[in-house]
Amino acid sequence: MALGSALAYGVADVVGGLLSRRADFRAVALLGQLGGLACAVVAAVLVPAARVGAADLGWGALSGVGTAAGMVFLYRGLSRGGMSVVVPVSAVGGVALPVLAGVAFLGDRPSAASWTGIAIVLPALWLVSRARSDEQGRARAALADGLLASAGIGVQYLALAQAGEDAGAWPVAAGRAAAVLAIAPMMRSPGRRLPRARFAVGAAVNGAVAAVALVLYLLATKEQLVVVAVVLSSLYPVVPVLLGVTALRERLSLAQAAGLAGAGAAVLLLTVPAA
């Protein structure tokens, strides 16, 4: 289930990026959350839930607000063609923020491996930002979008972790509903329209795939595979990066390649639990 979660997240990022290059990234994000909402409601009905409290739904809704911010900035970065930069940066920040918040406010004590991962993040981001001279502007914009997306993704994971284990998948459904409400006002500006039916369906299905990824991750943790689930689910950036470099022919400098390697190492180190 954890491997399926990583694969689904990676595929969703790739498809969302391609759709965002041909339609308004806000519309892609909104339609994706609508598809995710439908999928999450079905999953919530099917997954047993012993008790669902208002606090569980509230944490889920807060996670959805983070999802909305994360997806909007992620898709904006992907629409600009920075797939091999935006996704890894957003993943590293999305893991680092919950770790730091846990230390500052929740009394968590990261392991030595986690602190090593945190130390690797900044130089990794610096290396990723060092694009070739002919692509400096695009790389810096992609890096900024990735950092903003990482903050939203971090809130998503941090808030969702506060929901009770007995709530089943209902916090995920509440999060998709909150994400829809957060993104919808962005479509009110003149000239912003939903894409054609074919792209609309594709975006909605893609959002459903992302929702499946999140449900698979939660189910994996409930099967007492927390360590394996977290580590393997965090490997989802491998899919879009490899496709971005190969199928989409996005070129990387040596510095960027080293930064991406550091970003991958940081994700793994940040998810290693204390002994």
C-alpha cells in the first residue's frame, strides 16, 4: 500500500503538471480536488470508522487548506516547466515542516538521522536553484513555487496527523471539501474559465488518484507499517523527476543533480524514526 501511495502521488504530479501546461493551473487544482472529494467520500464510506469527532473533521479541514495552497503553487510551478525542480523541493519542505513544528510545539525529539536530514535541506535547495545561465529565471521561479507548495504540503501532513485513528478516512474527505472551498474563489476573476470537458475529466480523475494515494498511506500506517509506509510514500518525487528528465527531456546541471540527490537523501533521513 505504501508503494502504491508513492506511485499514485508521483503519477498525479506528472499528470497535473502536464494538464497545467495546457489549462489554467487554478482550474486544474480545483477540478482535482473535486475529483478527490468524490473519491475520498467513497473511501470514507468503505473504510471502517469507530468514532468520528468534530476535532477529527476540523484537523482534516485544516489539512485541506494546506492541500489547496500546496496544489496551487505546485501546479503553477509545473505549468512553468520546472517539474524536476518543483516536486523534489516541495517534498523536502513538506517533510521538514512537520518535523520542525513537532520539535517546537509538540514535544517531539527527532533522531540524529532526522537532524542530519534537516541540515542537508538548505544546501540541497541552494544547489537545485543553481540552474544553467540560460535558465536562471525559470529555475528561480520554480524554486519559489516549490518552497511555497512545501509549506502547504507540510500543513497538510501535520494537521492530518492530529486526527484520531478511529476516524477512518473521514478526515481526508473533510480535507478535500475544505480544499475545494479554498480554491474556488480563485476562479472568480475575469478570464479564468474551467478547461474543456476532456481536460476537466482528466483533472478530476487525477485528483481522485491523489486522494487514493493519501488513503493508501493512511491504511498502510493502520497496518502497523508506519516506518515503511512513511519512507516509501516519501519516494513519490522519483516518478516525476525521472519522467521530467527522460520523457520530457528537462536538462539538469551537475549542481542541480547533486541538489536533487541531496533532497532525496533528506527526505529519507527525515522519515527515519528515533531508535
